[in-house]
Amino acid sequence: MSIAENPYATPRSALSWMPVRQPVFFVVAPRKFLSLMLLTLGGYFFYWLYRQWSHYRQATGARVWPWVRTLFSVCYFCTLILSVARELEQGESPFRWWPRGLAVVIFLCGCLPFTLLWLLSPLVALAVGAVIVALQLALALQLQGAINCLERDPQGRGNAGLTGGDWVGIGFGLLGWGVMLAWVVREVSTSAIA
């Protein structure tokens, strides 16, 4: 009796077929993410947001304009966080985080520096702004960790090296750091004289 004649025989073909999942978001190694955010004076943030939204549009077919969502990042950053959360909920990812709390804190940290600039002296505003930026970096790093976990690359090995464009951004960022340091030195010297 052959297998075709025996209905109780186990099938010989592989029945479990999993389609290859297209990446929905942009993977970056945490060390590269943090380094580029600091060395480009935050300029990498806009490139990173643009890549997140363009990956999302390409993978889901959603009608979003990545450049608009990058320019108005304060309005759309919460949407990015909740989109990542929705994708994580659909999968079997063990990543534990609180996306709604993260979205609220990032939104408040995004709005807070604009009010501080009007109320505080320049040096105090710079110090408070640095603390807020550090908090935003930590929260954005948590979001990138969720994205890396979702894309099954927790260490971000797929995008860990620096490219030529990264080096150009670092050059402009270091120039910006130099200008800011010169401004701080000038402010401190003029306030010490007065």
C-alpha cells in the first residue's frame, strides 16, 4: 500500500511555510545611534526619522509623506512610537516597554525647551536643555531598541558601521559643537567681567 492509498500516513512534504517578512522600520545599532546623535549635534535625528517613515511607507503601503513627518516631528513622533507598538503586538516579540508613556514624555520634552528659552538666562537654559536632550536621547534609544527587537536584530548588526554620509554629518556636527563651545566661552567671559 502506497502513501497515496493510505490516508493515515504522515505527509512527506513540508507544510509549514513562512513568508519572508519585509522590514517595517529602520534598524540602527544602539552605539551608532547614540554616537551619531551626539556627534552630529542632533542632526542625525532628522535623517533617522525620515528613514523610519520611508521604511514604514515602503513596507505597509501606507500613504504617508516621510519628509512631512520629519519636518513636523513633534506632531508625528507619537504616531511612530504607536506604530512600532502595534507591530510589536502583532508579532511574538518579548520586548517590554511602555509606548504610551514614552510618547507622552517625548512630546513634553520636545515642547519644554521652547518655553525654557524665554524664562531662563542663556547659560541656565543651555544646561537645562542639555538635561532634556539627554532624556530625549535615552527615550529615543529605547524606541530604537524596540525597533531592533521587532526587526529581529536586537544589536543592530545590520547597520552598525559608519558610512560616508555619516562622516559628513559628523564633520558638520563637530563644526556646530565648536561654534557652540565658542559661544559658551564668550558668554562666560562676558558675564565674569560684568
